[in-house]
Amino acid sequence: MEFMNKDVVSIKDFSRPELEKIFEIAEKMEMNGYDRSLLEGKKVGLLFYEPSTRTRLSFDTAAQSLGARTIWFAGVEGTSVMKGETLKDTIETVANYADAIVMRHPFDGSARWAAEITTRRVSRGESKVPIISGGDGKNEHPTQTMLDLYSMMRTQGKIDGLEILMVGDLKYGRTVHSLSYALSMFDCRISFVAPDMLQVPEHVTSFLRSKGVSFTKSAKIEDAIGRADIVYMTRIQKERFPDENEYNKVKGLYRIDRKMLQMAKPTMKLMHPLPRVDEIAIDADDDIRSYYFKQAGNGVPVRAALLSLVMGAVA
């Protein structure tokens, strides 16, 4: 497995052994603490063209926990993007300042384009700077998927054999797309719960069929919550809808509260990539099955492990 300078653009670019290697290092870091000498003297660029709380802060925390410095912007205000600077020119510039770049961008495919830009540096005799996607449009969010899988492994002791229920915005939800691709590497069963207009896209289901993954579609949580090992709730994303009237038809459609959780197995874990709006009631927070805040916390060891690998600090 060769991780050094590897771009993290799509979860499909990783094999199961590579993911398990990341989880192994993350678990060691979580248990034994972080070695600040691993990335001492290194700099990580955090370029967030879209709002972010957990992804940006967990990458920032992970980098600094390993001794790296971070340089960043959150939103394009105050940057040359406001003057019309292209993504290419921003990446070309920041690649001179940072040893790795984490980027969130609103356009599908922007992470792949950024990776191609930094790869071309090598032909000019310059160093390769790995690009790590923090989410690109409605496409993918690979590092969220890594921490989601790690969370499943930590709570259930395995990923093979699990029944996973995904609920909400499955059409625009990039976390759902990446997670679906990743679960094809494991022996899982998936249930997709969404209204027809927000069901998982054909390009995702076609991929799952090609891998022989068993999945079902439904419009009701109640149809599958009782047999699920993981319930993965997602927010109906108003910002992804081209028509606000269409959003108004589905907002608030799904909601899990403490009463509904009583329908689930005691060992089930309720996950959410966050932020939530109204799809998980506050009264569910103290239920033993609710795991979304700890799930967010798992972003630090997973992203620390990933940074240490792609920046060549561990092999």
C-alpha cells in the first residue's frame, strides 16, 4: 500500500485493506495519544469555500495534534476569489505554502480537478502536494465516510454482516454516496429510506448492483428500523435544491425521537454526519443508541491517521 502523496478524492480510490490500515492507525492514536513529532515543521492548508464546522475543526485539530501548523480560509470573503481568481490559480498558489491541502468546494468534481493541478507540478520539477477532499458539491465526502466506517467498527466490532439504514436526502447527500460506495467492500445489507424525489441516484445503485450488494428502497423508517444495526440519518439539504418549493414539499418529512428509538434494537447506533435540523429530536440525545456526537469526535483520530499517511510520517 502506497499512501504518501495519495490524493483523497473518492472513496472508490481506496481498497478495503487501505481503509483498514487507516482504522488501525486511528485506533492506536486514539488509545495511545498523538505524537507531535510526526508532522513537526509541516503545514496543512484548509481551503473551505463552503461552510463547515466538524470537517474543518477536526482536520485543524488532527494536524495540530501531530505537530503541524495550519493555514486556512473559511468562506471566500477576504480572499482573491472575490476578485475572480480561479480555483486553479488558488490551488497553484497555496501549493507553495502547504505540504497538503484539504478542500471543500461547492462544485462536483472540483476535488479531482485540484488533484490534477497539483499532480502537474511534478512534471515541472516541483513537489506533489496531496489534495484531500472535504466534500465537493453533491458528489462525495470521502473522509466523512472513513470516520463513519470507523464508528461502525468501534460500536459494532465489525462492518461485515451489518444492516445499515440510510434515511433522508439520499439524492443530494454526498456523505450517503461515499458511504454506499465504501460499504460495497463489505458484506452488508443496505436499506434506503427517502421519498421518490430524494431517493439514492441511479449511478449509486448501478454501482452497488455491479458489486452484488443487497439493498432495498422504502419511504418509511418504520419498515426497517427494527432490524437495523446502524441508522444513518441525514438532513434535507435546503441549499442543494434548485427550487425552494420542492424543498418545502419534503422538509421535516423524517424525524427520529426517543419514542421511535424504542422500536430499534438495544445495540443499534443512531448516526448522523451533522449538522441536524429537525430530523433527530433533542430528546433522543441521551438515548444509549445515539452516537452522532461521538461519531463527530471520531473525525480527529481518523483524519490524523490519514494526514500522517499521505504526508509520509507513517508507512
